[in-house]
Amino acid sequence: MNYSTIGRHVAAALSMATAMLALTPVARADDPPPPPEHTWLGKGQGGLLVSSGNSVSESLNAKLDLARIDGNWKNVVYVGGLYGKSSGILNGERLEGRYELDRKISDDLYGFGALAATKDLFSGFNYQANAAAGLGIKIINSAATKLDAQLGIGYQRLQTQQLDKNAVGEVIGRINGPVEGGVIGTAGLNFEHSFTASTKLLDKLLVTAGSLNTLVANDLALQVNMSDRLALSIGYGIRDNSKPAAGVKKLDQVETINIVYSIK
């Protein structure tokens, strides 16, 4: 299995975080109160950017994160998408979704099963989809800081897609490769730290590693509350594929400025 440089760093960071749990006891005095049950909580966010001058560009992105706790069970739903044009040429269109079901084992340990799919017209893949199951652990769970880690194993299906472009860079054709499948390993980190009552840093990392492709997806954001329900978020996201179709860049980067609405 060939890992990208980013993938190797992520695996090392995850191993270090897990080792920290065994070496350093986590203080429980400032544990936050448990979230309410039987209620969908989360946030929706979106942003639109239009620029003009020597070149004209426009981009739109939206995300929805929801979670619901019912006793020892937790449902987690994520849907995200983006759309972008530059000088009238479409250069970004992605839709991704993930559903996860967690089962509490102890205060800090849980099992999970997850389904995920991505349709990205400019990634070098027609689609990527996978199912995985494994264990998650709460490494830090205080009122100010939260850090969760996950490790799992599953199965992946994907289809590469070669892009045919004209002289100005517009995609005029797409050639799909064969549909392939294989075993994968998954790793994830969810981090949240509140600097003040109104300012927090969030980072969500998910690695899907297999012989067909290794996808590293990371979303980092700084969020500042403007009211009880509204916040401003400045974010930076990457999607790194180790084996896209020929002629497609491995790394895709997105910067966002979004309005966030809390659902509670």
C-alpha cells in the first residue's frame, strides 16, 4: 500500500494521540454536561464569493452537520457541497455525504459503523464510496477542549475518471475507468478548542487508505460567534488523493468564509 506524505504524517499523529491517552490521565473535573437526548443538534453553514476585475470568479459552498443521541446510540450526519467558476469556466463541483452510527461502550469508548460517498467532478474520480466499522475513543472531553480519535476497517468502491480539456482549460469530455473495489483502513480525528466563550478552533480529519487510493480529507476552521445562533467561520480544507486519473492534480485546496447557523 502506497501512502502519500500527508497520510504518513496523519498516521503518526493518530498513533501519538492514542499513546498520550495511555500515558496521561485526563482530568474529569471540568467535563461538560451531557448533550440533550432525542433531539437533532448541529449546524448548517454556507458562503458565496463573487469577484470581478481582470478575471471573474464565483464560488458557493454549503455544509450541514447533525447529531442525535438516543440512550447509548448516536446518529451523525454530514452533507457538504461546493460549486466554483473562474472566467466563466466551471472548475469546481463536489457533493459528499457521510452517515455514522455510534454505540457507547464506556464513557470514553464507542464502536461505530459508517457509510460515506463523494462525487467530485474535478478529482480524477467519477465517485468514491465506502463502508467501515471500528472503535472511537474520547481522548480529551473537557468544557474547553474535545479530541476524539477513530480507527476502522472497511470496503471501498471507486471509479477513476480522466478529464479531457480544451486549450483554455474547460472540460469537454470525461472518460470513466473500470469500477474497482478493495479493503480499506480508516482513521479520523475530531478536535475542538474554545479560546473564549465566543471563539473556537475546529479541525476534522478523515483518512481512507487502500490499495486503490488513499484519500486524506481535512477541514480546519476558526469560528467566532455573532449571536446565540449565528457565527462567522473562516476555513481551509484539503482533499488529497494518492491515485487520481492521469492529468489530474492530487491535492485540492479550498478557502471559505461562511455564515454558520446553530441548530439547537
